[in-house]
Amino acid sequence: MNSKQIMTATLISLGSIATTAHAVPDAPTEWEKCAGISKPGMNDCGALDGSHGCAGQAKKGNVDTEWVYVPKGTCEKITGGKVAAVKPAK
């Protein structure tokens, strides 16, 4: 085999690997505000108690007033997660 044939065989093999990978799940149709699970600085928007109004401002982790969006039906499966609200996906 010459180098061009080896390169072609390699690309075909890589293509086979890529097509056998697991499929990405469908995008959620609804999201939940899941309070009590965000890490410091990783909240999605303002605190539920109004102590701040922007994403990324959580000072502590796992606080009941800080939240992140997760696909609907996921929050209650996460230890410490409490559903604060549900909204349709865009």
C-alpha cells in the first residue's frame, strides 16, 4: 500500500467510527429552573430572592435561591434540586 492508499483507508475507518457514535438526544421542548444545584458563579440568571439580577453572580454553591436551567423532568432527579419554574424552549 502506498501512502495515499493508507490515508484513504484511515479516513474511511475514521468515518465508520464517527457514524457509529451515539446519537445526540433531541433538544428539550421545555426547561426547568432548578434551584439548589448551581455552583458558585455558575447560576443562569438572577437569584430567586432578588439578591442579584444576573447570571454568574452566585457566591455560594447549592443555595436554594440560585438556579440553572435543565431539561424538564431532570431537576428532581438531581440531589438537592427543586423545580422553581418551567418554561418552553426557544
